[in-house]
Amino acid sequence: MTNLELKKLKDKSLDQYWFVDYEELSIADKPFASGSTSSIFDCVWRGINIVVKILKIEKKKLILEFINEILIWNSIKHPNIVQFLGISIKDQNLYILLQKINGVNLKDYLNINRNLSNQKKLNLVKQLSSVILFLHKCKPAIIFRDLKAENILVEDNKLYLTDFGLSRFMPEKEPFFLTGNTGTLRYMAPEVYFNEEYNLKADIYGLGMIIYFIFKGELPLRYLKKSTISKYFNDKNDMTVDINNSKIKLLIQKCIKKNSNLRFNIDQVIEYINNINFDCNCCFFITFK
């Protein structure tokens, strides 16, 4: 990372009071989680347990994405989003300070809790949908672009969205950023996969796949290979045939339409799920407050 880029970011963080002196941090020696471009470490800061995200690979594109992630994360506050706490810099290395969630990712949570009631599953869907609504209603709107079970944490049945590394403000001012084939394959909308123009509805496709996972208990498209996914996108098939509840089945179908013009937007998702209730034999209208 260049000195100029670091200086600009540090100046902005100092001006907005989210710069943290590195000497205040006690970072663990080894990460507890690691991806292709970054690692996550436990950390103690001013007597509280937090986590620190550190970039592993120093490439210009990744550095720009890391800075973009910081700017987006710092701009949003929501009870179901992991809280951004600040940044720190040492020896031209950049550190993102984040709230620590004492839970597991959604994939592990569903594997551990295989007997969740439909109402608890619906509650997870409502929480996640409320986050997507919040992001899509930001000004400018934010597209998350990497909705997947591994980017969702659950602690005491409360859901948290994390990792804004691929998120972007919409419309993107620099077309270079909003590239296709971005995200995780099994949750990726066809328009993204085929490098076509896409919009906020790409998030709705990923949301539909997660709803499928929550209610089916199986990863979406788990048998699909990278070499055959284009065939799935071009076939007239229905992956929801084994979803027993007709209302949930229709919700998933409306979210994962291959033609994005026919897909629900987030307002339609919220309106639809507000009419579902598993606490009684009927489905009546309830609204978010």
C-alpha cells in the first residue's frame, strides 16, 4: 500500500475519530479464520475482545477493495451488521477493527441446529431480509454482492452480516469495480456469472439461495460443478421441488428467477414474508416496526 493511500485514509479516519493507535492493540499470534485475501485475528482493545481483519496479499486491486470495504463498513450501522470499530496502521499494514461475535457462521449453525422450528427459520430470514432492505435503501444504495452462509454469523439466534469486501455503492462510479463473476458460485446470480449488467437484484438471488438453505437444510446446488453451472442456468429446472411449505417454496422461486426482471426486489420480499406466520394454522399480515 502506498504512503499516499495510507495518509489519505489515516487523515480521514483521524478527522472522523475512527483511527486507533496500533500500540493499543493486543493481537493474537495466529488467525482463527483465513480466506484467500485476508485473515481474522482475535484482539483485545481497551479491555474488550474484538477481531482484527488483515489483508494477506499486497496487490493494488485488493488494496483498493480493502479501502472500499472500510469506507462502506464505516458508513453503515444496523443491529444485524457486525459493527465497524475503526482502523489501525503499522509498517504500511492496514488493520480493520470489528465487533467480535461469539457465535458460528450460518452454515455451521444450521448443521448444529437441525431441528429448528419453521418459525425460528423464518425469524432468521426476516433478520437477513431487514439487513438487505437497509443496504438497498442507503443513499447511495449498497449492493452486498457476496451473500453466502459463510458471511452470516449467528449468536444466540441473532443474525449478523459480515465481510463487505465485495460490496459497492450503486451506481458504481468506476465500472472497473462492478465486475462479473464476483461472489461465490452456488449463490451467484446468472447475470453475474455471465458477466452481464446487473443491479441490486443480484443480492435477491443470493438471498433466495440462503432461504433455500435455511428451510431445506442442504446447501443449494451442492452437486453442481463449476463446469456444469452454465447448463443449470440455461435449463428449465426447479430446485425447490423438495421444499414442503408452499409459501416458502414460492418465496424462493420469486427470489431466484433466472431472469432478473421477473425476480422480487427487496420490498416485495419483505411484503411477502410479513404474510407468513408458522405460529398458527393461518397466515396473516404482520409488519416490521
